[in-house]
Amino acid sequence: MRLSLEALQVLDAIDRKGSFAAAAEDLHRVPSAITYSVRQLEEGLGIDLFDRSGHRAVLTDAGRELLSEGRRLLQAAADLECRVQQVAKGWESELRLAIDTVIGMDATFALASEFYQKQSGTRLRFMQEVLGGTWDALASGRADLAIGAGGDAPAGRSYATKPLGRVEMVFVAAPFHAICNEPQPLTAEIIQRYRAVSVADSSRLLAPRTVGLLSGQDVLTVPSMDAKAAAHIAGLGVGFLPRWIAEREALAGTLRVLAVDAPRPIAELLVAWRPGQEGKALKWFVKRLEDPLVAAGLLS
């Protein structure tokens, strides 16, 4: 192996300190060892890393490129060393979170920012899921923690759960949509005449769920709650949205909340995970989500 982390550290020190002698002092080595390390690297690669024609050694273009990429390798190695040490202390190398689309993704970033202050070395992977997809991600092993899971857990194994909060769904349409001229509360017969906007269940293994659609109703299917709200605002269809989104858009004048004679039941959302696999990062998130203020921030 021509390259080594030790050789890259030597190049880095020479560039930072300005000379072979200063690099030797920085690395607590004798100058001859620094010179030998550079010579071995140059011979192994078959290139000159330093231009020695002047009074001091200056990196060649090839040497500068090697150092630039080498510093990335040194940082990656340092990060890996940190993560390995943290894993040994009980922190996961990666935590995968499946977040239901009824939760604003932006709201989860504040939680992530707080977690990063722990400097645990755990990498976070966020994925947004819809309806049964949140449970599906957990059941299939795609996620370690589900946030905002609704409905019944899939059969076949047990899950640890904690309540997150409740979400009320309200019926909306664009102010210029024809349904706004219908008498309220709207009946199922009236609603059935108009196109609905639905979010597609993101389940891969579990049977997909549908919510709030009427038999024979025309449907526009979109991939997320944000897309659903945008479709309603565009007047492409009608349907239910979480109250926090509906009221935000109603205040902006882009949507109207309409009364219906068969309101959707309030949804109880959960935080869920597979018991027996709790690392420190998962425990941290579960603990923070027990705080009513944190939970409320995700659902408002």
C-alpha cells in the first residue's frame, strides 16, 4: 500500500507548519524521519510531491491534490475513530427515524439540532412515511424508531410504544372551489361528487391503507402531506388535512375549512420501536418525545 494515514499526516503537518523541521516538531518525530517518509511516498507513487528548487520545499500540483483529498481521508478516519469509540459506549453508529407525514419535517430539525449537541457520533437518517408506511418501516427493519405512527401496530411481533399526541383532521377546499357553494355541513353524497386529494400509503410489505375516500369518488394521489396541501390550494380536489396545516392556510386565505356531517375521528399518534434494541441515541429521542412541549412542537 503506497498511501497510509501516517504519510498523509506528514504531508498535512508540513503544509500547516511550513517546513519539514516544524512538521517533525509538531508530530514529535526527528526531521530525518519526516524526510524519509516523504521520500518513500514519492518513490512509491512515482511522482514529486515537493518542488525543492527553491530555498524551501513547496508542494507540486500533484502534491497539493494529494493533500487536498488526503485531508478528507484523515477527517473520515478521525470521524470513524470517534464513532467506534461512541459505539463502544452504547451509542448507535446510525439511528434511522421514520416520521409520519402528518408531522412537519421542519419541526424535527430542531430536535436533531439538539441531539447533535450531544456529540455522540451517531448519524441520523430521516425518512418520511405515509399512513401504514410508518409501521412498515419499523416492522421491516428499515427504521429503528417510528414517530407519529397511527392506527394498529402490525401483527407478528410486539412493539414498545409511547403516546406522542393527537391530530385532528378537518375538511378543506380552496376558496374558489365549487364545493364551497354547497350547503354545510357537507354530506357524503355531496363530497362524493368532487375529486379527492389523497396521500399514497408508503408501505412496502404491509397492505396499504386508504383513509377518507368514498366509493366511486375521483381521486388525485400525491406522495406527501405537503403535496396534498398544495393540491388543495391549487383547487385540484378536496379532503382532510391536519388542523394545524388547515388553519395556517386558512389564515393565509388559501384554504377554507368546511363543516362535514361525518367528521374524521381524532387520530392518536405514537412513538414506537422494537424492544430490546435500545441504544443511547434511541433512548435519547424517546425521552425527549415524552416532553409535552416537544411533542406539541411536532404536531403544530
